Amino acid sequence: MKQLLILSGKGGTGKTTTAAAFIAFSNAQAFADCDVDAPNLHLVTQMEVEPQKSSYFGSQKASIDAKKCVGCEICVTHCRFHAIQKNGIACEVNALSCEGCGVCTAVCPHQAVRMEDDIAGDLMLYQGTTTFSTAKLKMGRGNSGKLVTEVKQAMASSVQGAELAIIDGSPGIGCPVIASISGVDMVLVVAEPSLSGISDMKRILKTCSIFATKAVVCVNKYDTCVENTAEIESFCKEKDIPFLGKVPYDSHVSKAINEGKSIATVESPAQAALKDVYNKVIRLLEL
Amino acid sequence: MHKRQIKIAVLSGKGGTGKTFVSVNLSACAASAIYLDCDVEEPNGHLFLKPESVSQKPVCTLLPVFDELKCVGCRKCVDFCRFNALAFIGKAPQVFSDVCHSCGGCALICPCGAVTEKPREIGHLECGSHKNVSVITGLLNVGEASGVPVIQAVLQEGSAQTKDFVVIDCPPGIACTVMESIEHADYCVLVAEPTAFGVHNFEMVYELVQLLKKPCGVVINKASAEHTVLDDLCRKEHIPVLCKIPYSEKTALAGAMGQLVSESDKDMHRIFSELLNRIQKEVVQ
């Protein structure tokens, strides 16, 4: 099974819109939403079954037994994440700041600290005629990289005989993005023709290169600034990165999304341009 | 009259709604402000504020170093590490720097004093100024997993200055990087776009600020008269709508070219000055 990951660096460039379109064009048997912070793909893909839900356990969190704690604050001194504070007589752990390292359990002279499981998110796996894996990270949690890996694994282990899996990624270049890049056959970078978009595109392309993953580029809403679009195209040419096409700004897109539909179902300039990019991706993936 | 410093965090949940657009223009309108770019994975504010006299400061985390000669191979450190960052290879443990959280646990637990820690650069700060705005940008090195220590460095650098306003440009999402950025904020400005995705993610970010008990208000960006879901939601939840910035091709193009619209456009200057005043009033209440 070939895996295509859609990234951007910058937020709001159109990753989910593109992913939803490609899923429809390809009749994809498998797809995943790895933007576990703020997943949106389920809003534009209609699944006919209910998902199987499971809890995602991130790092454990420290918990202090107030009855055993004498308030010596040795744990406070050693906590590198400022997650423990004295509250009255005893010390208390702020679960949102706690990174689960366990140093406090090691230094407490009264064995007042223990580590407890923490449900850091929910995984959802839809298995109908297609397999859709997604998840939602809980507020303020870390370990999003690990959750991303579990989303991909859930998809890979439940799908059989699919040729192509489409993965909607998250903005940025940090751990959830790095986790999503691992093991994919190609990354499609959806770029925005703005100075911010160009700066962010360069950083995500560099990330793909550090992790030795092939990347290709397309520009979305290209006519909002043709100058910058041209700059992106020449940057790609200079760096030998396949430039697959330009999608125009199209009011049909937001209308479709607001109706919970993929733009693939609406005859429009954006649909035609996305189909063109899609065909080029398929050729490059040798499918 | 003593003016209390107001720390404003600008966040959104969804990417691309206009956090940087609002942050840089708010900073430029204030008579005295510090702009902190906490979107350390993809910082953009400097493209608009174009700071001068820029100096750089490295940001480092600590990485354990194992002395082969002192190590007795007890593996207490490997067993202790909850991040699977250590593996015993050859005569001593090796560390996987991309998963090490720099907790200091291995150094603490070693019975032979075989573990010391050395700094490892994961990013840097760029500090400069644009007229009356101090501009502090955090940049995470490409390939690094966690920007949290860089965000902490940005916030700490900002706290060394006393200006009337601190504007914190936050990363997208609702994860630990966002939480770190808003932890000490007095007020949260939620920048939302009136689209299906925008509303969905707005609900998430609103939940986060409520969890952290932060007062907040909403800026509806790229607003249009047709889509009122956000207005209805804010009315229902009694969330103040601080201002609505209509979608305009002119503003979009100016943004695409890196222009500070509050300096080049009179109407935009008025919108952002009024927004700043409104935020001040909300904080004082």
C-alpha cells in the first residue's frame, strides 16, 4: 500500500480540502487524519458506520498523596517542568505541566508520589467499505507524535489490499509532523502564495529532506498572489522539487466544505485543478 | 498613573485564521509593546515587523553524557527512563536525543556518578525592534521534535522588558506548545474564521482557555455577512466579540506581500487601535 501524506508547514493552506478531494478522486480504501490537535477530515467525509473508539494513553502523570506528603518540597526542587507547587501543607502536581518523567517519585523521601495512567486522547477507527483512522488529542497534552503513530498503525493494521492510503497532516514541523512523515512514500506540500506561506513551505520541505522523504509541491489559492506563486514555482525548479500545479481561489470550495462535502463532488475550477494535481501524484507514485 | 503590563495571547485552534495578522498589527498600534513569536516551528511575525538591530541567542536543552569508565552497566538509568531515550550499547548507555526530555532522571538515579549533562542547541532567539515594538522570535531547528523549550526561552526573554503590552503570537492547535504559550497570559484573543472548519476548531480552543480559566474575547477574521454561525455561538456562550474584520482581497494581498496593514491603511489602523482599547477595557473589568 502506498501512503501519501499531505502537509503544508503553514496552517490554513488547504490540506484537509485537498485530502478530501483526493480521497474522492481515488475512491481511497484507506485514509487517516493525523492532525490530532484539531482534526477536521471527518467533517467532509461521510462514513456509513460508527467508529470503534479506544483510549490513547500518553505519558503517565505524577500524583501526590496529600496524607503522606510532609511538604518538604524536594520534588519541587527537582521537577524540571515546574509541574509541582506547594498548596497549603502538601505539594500538588499540575497534571497539564507534568511530563511524566518520574523524577519526583525517585526523590520523594516519603514515597508520597506515584505515577498514574492518563488518558490523553481518543482514537477512532471507522471500518466500512473504507477504513478511516482518526484521533483527538486532549487539551494541552504532549505526546502528539505518539498518537499520530497510533493513528497510522490503526489504519495500516485494519486495511487489506488497499493500493493507496491518504493521510491528512498537521501544520508545523514538530513531533506530530515528524511522526506522520515516518514511513510514507510521498509528501504533497500544499503551499500558500504569501511570504509566510513561502517561509513555512521551505521549512517543511527541509524537514522532509532531513527525514529522507520525497516531497512534491502544489500551490493553493494561487491567484491571490501570482507573484509569490511564481516564486514558489522557481524555488521548486531550482531545488529539483516536482511542482505539480496551481489551484485557483474558488468560492465553490468554502461552500462545499460548509455543506460537509468534498470539492471533488462540485464541478468547478478548483475541482479541475485539484484533479490535475492528483493525476500527477498518481503517476509519480507509480499507481 | 501606574500602568499595569497586559499580556495578550493570540490563538486560534485552526491554522491560517489570522493569528499573526492580528498579533503584528496589534503590536504595531500600541505605543509600547513586545511582540513574542511563540510559533517557533513556523514563525512569521518577523516577515511583517522586519525588525532591525537583530541579535541572536542560542536555546539549548540538556542531554546526558555517559562516562564509560565510571559506568558499571547496572542499567538503572535505562530502566528508569520513561521516554525510552536510553539503550545500553557496548560499554555504556546511548541516548536518543529526539526523545530525551532532559528530565535529569538518569543523572539522578546513577549510583556511580557516571552521568553528566551537556547543553545541546535546539533552536535560537532573534531579538530586534520595529519602531516602538520589541520583536522576539523563537526558531526551532528543523528536525527537532519539541518547541516547548524555545517557547519558554521566548517568554523568558520577553519578561525581561517592561512595556505596556506583551502580544504573544501562539502556535496553531491546542496541544502542549499552545498551553505553554498562554500560561501566563492575562487575556486570550481567539481569532476565528466563519467556516465549518473554523467553527469546529474554535470550539476546541475555547474549551482550552476555559480549562485554564483565562478571560477571552473573539476576533472574527475574514468575516462575511452570510456566515453567522460564529456570531450565534458567541452570543449563546456569552463570549465577547471584540471585532469583526471583513474578508477583503486587498487585505489578503497586502498580507501575502508582508505588509503591516495598520501602518499602510487608515481603516486598518483604526480597527486595530479600537481592538487594543477594547482589550484593555476587558482586562480592567
